Amino acid sequence: MKYIAAAFVVIGLALAGWSGFQWWQGTQSVSKIDPESDKSPESVQAAETEAAKETEQPLDTPIQTLSYNHDKGENIAQLKIPSISQQFEVFWGTGEDTLNKGVGMYVSKWTTVPNRKKGHTVLSGHRDTVFTELGRVEKGDLLTVVYDGNEYNYKVDQIWITDANDRTVIVKKDQPTLTLTTCYPFDFIGNAPDRYIIQGHLVN
């Protein structure tokens, strides 16, 4: 019995250590943004002005060539949220192994990588590693995605809470849209029943 009890202790410690390592690994993809680089409301307005100029281009004019040749779990982009002074590494896919690294970019027939013309980009992350401060984001804040050498700025339009099984969140969009998702409540122990959603439109 003594050896069996010792074995259970060792197994328990190993599981706790592995869970701790996964948590630590997820937090490593988050870093602070210099407050001096924070985008003010004036810069958001300037970005919207630039966006208005871009719409003067013919719709059939290609803006850039997008590559989807990414490997699952590959680091492909960065997400910056100046209002909470944080930036995140973004990885291809949203499988558990990928989300353990950091923020994942959802891959489906309804979603796309960032695009200036149309499409829905969806980024997901765990509430207890990368998106612990997501609840501080407010309407009007700027979200920036750096992808394929280009910077895409989105202004937050909507923030809401929905059921974890809500299928109306990840849908096709005709306008360039960014959606962030994480589990909710943020301080829930175990599998959280809801999802916290932040959505914004492209301003340049």
C-alpha cells in the first residue's frame, strides 16, 4: 500500500507540473506594449479617414496576395491591444495544442486571414493565460493585427456574452471584421459555460 500511495503522489505531482508548464507556456506569448505607442481616439479617427480614401479604389483592384500555406500551430501574426498595453503572438488554428501556445486564428470555410476588402477573422484564446485582461477592452478601442507584413486596425463595435454552443458567432462576413473570443466568466473554475465576444470593423 505504501508504494501504491507513493505512486499516486508522483502521478499527481507530474500532472500538476504538466498543467503548470502548459499555463506558463501560454503566458509566454503575451507581452507589454509601450504606453507611448497607445493609439488615441484621434489616431482612430485618422485611420477611419484613411479607410474612406481606400474605398475610392475599384473593388476589383487586388490589394495583396494572401497565403494560406501555414502549418498548424505556426506563429503567423501578432495581435496588439493598446488600451490594455498588451500584444499577443497569434498561431494558426485553434486546436488545444495551438491554444496552449497562445492566441489561435480560427480556420474554417467561414473565416479568413485579415483582408482589407472582406472576410471574417476570428482569434481565440484561453481566459486564464493570454486573454486574462480582455474584459477591460471597451467599445471604441483599437485592435491591431499584424499579418504578412501588413497592419490591420479594427475599431471595437460590439462586446457581448453568449452560450458556449452559440453557432452564430463564427459566420461569414461581407465586410472585413475581427472577432476575439474567450471563455467566460473569467474567474470560473473548470469548463466555463459561456463565451466572451469582442467584435470590430476594419478602419484601415
